[in-house]
Amino acid sequence: MNRRLTLSLFSVICLIFSLAGCQKSADEQATSDTTSPAPEAGASGAKRAEPRRAPESRPVVIPQDTEITVVLDSTLGSKTSTPGQTFTATVQAPVEVEGKVAIPKGARASGTVKDAKAAGRFKGGAVLSLTLTSIEIEGKEHSIQTTDASQVSKGKGKRTAVLVGGGAAGGAGIGALAGGGKGAAIGALVGAAAGAGGAGLTGNRDITLPAETALSFKLLQPLEVKIRR
């Protein structure tokens, strides 16, 4: 009888230890699960895409004598404009350096009227002289110096318009007015400028350059700008 009781007590003790061991193992497993790092997103374990870097800019130099062609935003005239008056224009064609666009089409440009005389105040004719003073590239304004675009009407009754280059460039011809009215074009010419009879002149020989008139200027000094790589 005592032997049976002893065996029964021993069996109960063994069962208690066995249950305690199972509970400890379960607790350790639960702790391991909660402390283990979460897997990376994506079933394939692929690395997350790195954020794109903003395009870097690098400086380039636009050489002296580079031609910049712009179209006027508003009408200018020998009779209506005054010396020192500012005007705005839009770059008509992109300027490239080392195969990259240094001055994009549509860039904003500013200039001044260097001289304006109505007909009868300048040897019987009229004069209108313009130059560019600044250009905006990638939101930054750059001061520039350019040749002048000057137009002169000569002689009483002679309806001839001539563009001559001025400034430190030595007087290279800029171009001749090719047609009257809105959108009239002025082509660039190197050397003495040629005239186009009657174009851009009013009945009293005054000079008028309508909005959208195209004019070409040349840089008198190199211009450093930053472009995207």
C-alpha cells in the first residue's frame, strides 16, 4: 500500500515538472518571436529603391561673339521711344555650348534703348538703337553686354532702313529689316548692313519695330552660366 502511494506521488511530481518545462519553452518561444526583427517589405527581399538625386549643375562659358536672337515683346519706335527706356524680349532660338543648351528658347531678356530720334532731328532722318543688358537663365538673371542693333533712315524722301552694329565690337553689321508689320524679321549680317526699301518706316520716315520683331545681338564678353548635367 505504501509502495503504491509512493509511486503515485512520484508520478504526480513528474507530471508537475513536465508541465512546468512545457510552459517555460512556450514562454521562451513567444519572447523570441516578439524580439526578432520584422522582415523587409517585399516577398522577394529586394532592396528598397534609393531616392533620386536632384540634377547637378555645372558652369559653362558662353564665348564672346556668340549670337543671341530675340523677339521684342512690345513695339519700339524712333518717335515713340526714348533713350534709356527699357524693353523686354524673348529668346527665339536656343544657344548651345559643348552640345548642351546654355540659353534655352523662351528665356527672358531685357534691354535698353540707347538712342531714339524722330525723323527731322537727325540729318532729316530717324535713328533707333537698342542693346541687350540682361538675360534670365534657370531663374537667375545674368548681366550681359552686347552689340547694338541700330536702324537709321537716310535722306529726305528716301525710305531706306539700315541696321548697323555699334559699341566695342567695332561696328559689325547686325542685319536689315526684312518686312513690315507684326512679326517682321531682322536677319543677322556680318559686315556692312544692307537696307530694305520702305520696310519698317512710316510716311514721315520714322522707324517702327513692331512686337515680335526678331533682332540678333552678339556678346561683347564671355558669359558664365550654370546648366544641368
